[in-house]
Amino acid sequence: MSTFKQFTAEGITIKSAKRISGNQVEYTATFNENPDYTGVYTRKLYAGTGKHAGHVFFRTAGCEVYMSEGPDGFEVVEIHRYDQDFKFQRRRGAKGKSPKRQQPKQQPKQQEQPKEQPKDEKPKEQPKDEQQPKRGRDKLRELREKKQQEQGKQEQEPKHPEWEAEDKEREEKAKEPEDKTWREMFAAFLHKGKAVYLAGPAGCGKSYAVEDICTEEGWEFYATGAVQQEFKLNGFIDALGEYQPTEFYKACTSDKECVFFIDEMDASIPDVLNILNAALANGYHEFPTGRVEFDFNRLHFVAAGNTLGNGADELYTGRAVMDTATLNRFVAVQATYERDVEIKLANGDTDLVDFIHELRDCADRTGIRAVFTYRQIQAAADMVGILNKKQIVQTCIVGTLDKDTLRTMNVFSGGAWAEAFEQVKAAA
């Protein structure tokens, strides 16, 4: 059962909050400035940024209410006023009480006495020729009523079942698809026979996503690392005259649907990767034993890297600039960290997930060369109950950072993990 902690700040008390749809929240609030507005309201949720990355917020009474979401529901973490000149006004759609407007008193109208006509006089009738012609609007109304009557009399012929199916299919195609996650886009491209390049930070689940779809679909999985020599793809004939096959050769000659995966492709030598261009474009490759042809609906090409092929940066210094002709043969899907996956890896510990998010934001803000990935979350969650939080933070999360770097990092989320981080900093 979810429990909600009341939170009071900036003259507002949030008594309860729950999600009622994808981006809608229903909450109960009391406003000290105007108690008449106390009640239940519905607002749109937005994603927090900066120090509130990983939080959601909604706006009410000139304030932004930031909340964290976990298995037990919402918890308010901060109420921040962004509109100092906000004044309460009557708004349509609120479920709470609101002050009634006073309607101005209307003076009673004096009834006009009808003029009396002489008894002997009769109302004059206009001759038929002198009657005013009907206006265009009246004519249109008559035509519309006449058409509706005629349609009501006629029996509507039933549509042919094939016509109904075609109309339904046409309507479905006309609908614009909703946004998909990067994993859903990745799977959709593979099923269409496209070569996919997954670009994303270290430890965001790129390799796992490839293995996962192979398991779900029952495909064979062949993988290799960064390609530094041609023989890693082509294979070679040894001194005994026997051909030594590679993972690429096995994938091309397999009679089952499979995936050939090149991990860390942006760490490969571009000239060596160029030998893949013909295979990706034409559906065949020249091996030492001869040409091997394959079908893109059977063999799926996937590559992964930490950059978009533009070369090394401050975090990934061992990356090469990839040939544009090679990149052009892939569709690029940018992989990111996903909060629901992080919560699952953390065994539901949202405090740990929020702490990792704040470390990421701090590293991005200060330019620190550090990454905080799924691997660190899973390692920390696995050691809970075996080591104390200070030791877990020191070894599993910030173990590769030097003392000077640690002293420049600050977290403000609070909680047991943030306190353990401060203890590590103090001991550094």
C-alpha cells in the first residue's frame, strides 16, 4: 500500500499525489494564502533537469512541486516558487472550492404596455407579390432538410466486407505512430533487415540488448570485438592448408537467422572496416575460400560504439574517426540509460538510482572524466547487506576517481547514499 508524506513549503501543503495517466497527476493541496482553493486538482507532469534530473514536477499557484517516484508512489522533495507576482484567480476545471463572483444587481425592466389597435381596423395583409423573398440562409436550410428526408427514405446498401477491411487498413496506416524507446526502434530496424549502429555511453546495455533480442527471437549470435586486422573478419589459411573460419564467416554461411555483432566498432581501424562495405551493400563477401552470398532477412548486422564515429573525446580517448561510407551503411540508434532498468538493477532502491543520476549530472557539469553506469548500480545493489554503504560507494561507484576529483564533486539529494559519499570525501 502506498504511503504519502505531506509536504509544506511556500504556503502550500501537498497532502497526496498519484499518477492517473502517462503524464497526468492528481493531487490534494491546501493553500495558506487562500484556503478557498483547497481541493483535488489535476495537472500535467514534466521531467526535471539539472539538479532535479530524475525527478518529475507540476506547477500550481506560481510554484513548481518536484517529486521523486518509486515503487510506493510519489514523494515531494522540493517546492520552488517561480512566479513571485502570482495571484489566485478563479479557474475552470478545478475540483476544489473557489470564491464566487458577485453578480451585479439588475434593475427590473419596466413592462411596455402594448398599443391598442382600433376595434374596427384589421391588420393589413401583404399581397403575395409584395412578400419579402427568402434569404440565402433560409434556402440552404430548406435544401438541407429536403436532402436529409430523401436520404432517410433510401435504404443504405451494406458495404462489402473486403471494402470495410480496406478502409480500416487505410485508417490504421494514416495514424502517426507514437514515440518508441531506443530498444523498440532497434528491434524494428532489425526486423526490416537494416544494419544498426548503437551509439551510447559505456554500460547503458547496448550489448545486452543485442543478446536479448537474439534470445527472444531464437536467432544465432556471432560477435567480435574491435577489428584491427583483416584476418579477424576474413579468416586465413594456415600452414597445413586448412581454412580457419571467423565469427563473420560462420554468420554468413549459417542456414539459420542470426546476428553478426561488432562491439566497440569505433575503436576499429577504418581501413580494415572498409572491407565490410561491399558486404553491407551487395549481400556477399569474398573470403579466402571464395565468395559467400547471404540474405539480409536472414543475417542481421549490428555494431556498437561509444561515439558517433567522429573520433576520440575526453571520455573515450581510444576511438578513431570512422569512414563516412561505412557509417552510411548503418542506421544510427542512440542508446541511453533508462530509469526503469536502473530501478530493476537496484532492486527497487530509488535512493541509489537518484544518487547515481546526481553523480552523472555533477560529472557533466564540471567536466569530470567519469561515467556512472548500470554496472555500478548492479554492483552496489549486490553488495548491500554485505558491505556498509560507505565501503560500497568507495569501491563500486567512485573507486576509480582520485582524491582531488572526489573533492570537486557535490551531491545535494540527501539520503543514506549521499551521506556515505560525503564520508568517503571526508576520508579522501
